[in-house]
Amino acid sequence: MSHEKYDVIVAGGGSAGVAAAMASAEAGARTLLIEKYNCLGGASTMRSVNTYCGMYTLEDKPKIIVGGVGARVLSELTQLNAVTGPHRHRGVYVVFDPETVKMVLDKLCQQAGVEVMLGCFVTGAKRQENRVTSVLVADHGGQQTFHAAAFVDCTGDGDLLFQSGAETRYGNDEHVNLGSLGTRFGGIPASVVVAQPDIVSAVKRLKLDKGQVTKDRSVATRLPFSHDLVCYLASADYDPRDAGSMTAAEQDGRRQAWLYLDAIRTIPGCEGAYLVSTGPEFGTRESRHLQSKRMFLWTDVIDGHKFDDCIALGAWGAEWHSREDYSSSFDIQPGGSAYQIPMSCLMSRNTPNLFAAGRLADGDRLGGAAIRVMGTAFATGQASGAAAAQVAEHGDVLSIDMLRKTLISQGAILKTD
């Protein structure tokens, strides 16, 4: 058992967690980043979600609206020719090489002075009155306890929130966004164009019905370097908090992937396609949410609400995938412009030294569906990490003015103009 003391502990090393840890460390806090996998990146490296959504507005001439850590990651990937320019499929996104992302995130965390522990899973937490005081983590060597003055949960499933006794909820009432399995196909020449209508036709050609597969349409992206095709077709209605439910989803998703491979091979030029990988983990779009000081609402986007505590900008639409019929919808803000995200939706309402970011941010059905994506997660993660560093140094009453100055000094973009 270890009793190491940190200023800030961040749980979860995906886009939000890396940004939170870097922001905290660069604000002067001794910061520990705990990640259950043996690499950083989360969905970008472990779920074949190889698109950064939310980095650009959806306007006719897209503008980048995520600065700070997110912009630095893009810059590093650009220098290595490991990311594309903006593409449009309903929304605007960039495609990246996941192996390069692993290297870039390692490099940036090291430069920021973040202490990283890979292969560690949060199994418990302790609190005194209304504050979290320590986390219990497990690795192959056993269990260890780490103490800190402030904490950030970026696990996606709310492991730290739940274990620490912070108020959470699962989805939004009966609404929980559907998860999909990122599936990667090789053997398709770079000159062959595969678009969503091609996949629809291929599924129809093989007469694959809803008893065999779940979707007939998805964004189809080609990776840098390998030009592998990545799709998000195989889907499942599961509860990521339950191992039995998760196991059934993973097994059925892999079964579907082979049927989709058969369909893709019927597309002209794709006859030699083969399955490179599934996942390796199902892509959960929604699980637990933080119960925050103030829920982020889709009407905030539609009405162009301005927040005194704006700490990030969003640009993605409300991307909803139905668990009832596996259909998807994409509602966008007026004009496709940027909208403000408040700090209040990242602050626990019953635990003042605990913050959350990424898809744990508190949003209603469509609001949460809009701000959950990785591009936006960089921005909400950076805000949560900087806030945690401030609380660790100055106490539990957060100064929004001080926080905004810190974020601006770190390159964050906070103005919609």
C-alpha cells in the first residue's frame, strides 16, 4: 500500500484526461494521471474512434474552436503527417493515425511534467464529509492508495465519481445513447472510394437484415499511412456498468463485423478486403453523468446562451443513436457556429474538490450528445484540470476569473467570435 500525496489526481487517460492532467501540471500542481490501459488516448487508441469531432465549427467555412491541449495534439500530428484536413459527414472532423496519437500523448504528458501510471484501474475512493481524500487503484502488483487535494474523473464511465460517493446518474431518464464497435478493414486500395451509400448498397446486396446486423450506414473514414477503412456499424444495446451485458455486446459486435466484411467485399475494388481489428473495445457513447452545479441543455445551444462561467467552446451537433431501432440523427446549432460551455456542468454539486469532463459532463439528452466527442473533451478536460489545480492550491471556492485567465494563458479559445 502506497500513501503518495499529489495535488491533483486525474482518472482516465483519454482525450479529456490527458488535457486535464497537462493543464493541471502546467498550472503548477503535482499531477498523477491514472489509466487502465497500457497506453493513453482512450477511445482514440483503444476503440478505433479515429476521428476528432468538435474541433471545427459546422459552418460552410469551418473554423477551429478548440485551442490549448487539443490544438497542440493536432499540431504534433500535423508535423508527422498523421492527421488529415477537415472532412464533412454531417459534422466536420479530422482523421488521425492512432499509433501516432499514442506517441504524441506520451510526449506531451512528459513535457508537461505529468506523472503517468498505466495499467491501473480505480477500484475505490475515500471521502471525509463532502470532499474526496484518496483513491484506491489496482494493478498486477496489488492495490495502492493515492491522496490528493483535488480530483478529476475522465474515465468515461464515472468510476471515480461512483466510487467516491459523488452524485451521478445513468444516461438521462430512459434515454441512453447507443454504443458502436469501431471496425477496421484493410486490403482496400487507396484509390478506391468507399462512402456511406456504398455500404448501404452492400448490406442490401447481401440481404443482411436487422436480425443479423444492426446498422446499414455509418461514416466511412480512411486512415493516414495504411489507408485502412474504419466504420462504426456493429452496435448493441448494453449497459457498460455490467460485465455480463458488456461481454454479450462485445461478442455480438465481433460476429457482426465478419458479416460487414462479407458485405464490403461486394463493393467494386474491395474484393481483397480483410478484417484488421475490432475495437479492441466497444465504443460507449454514454454511461454515467456527473450530477453537476448546472446541467448543460440543448436549448442553451439553440438559444445561443452566453455563460459568465464559459470555459470552452463546442461545435459538434447533437449526434443521437437510438437503442430502439438503431437509427441516428444529427441536430445542429443555428448556422453551425460555436456555442459556449459553462464550468458549472463540470463541477460536482456535492463534492467541491471533484470535477469531471468528456462524456461525463452533465448534459441533457441532446446537450450531452453534443459535448461528449473527443475534440470537445480536450477543451472540457483542460478546464477541469486547471480548475482542480486552482482548488488544490487555494481551496474549494473556485474563482472563474482566475480559471479563465489560466486557460487563456494555456491557449484555450473562449470567445465564439
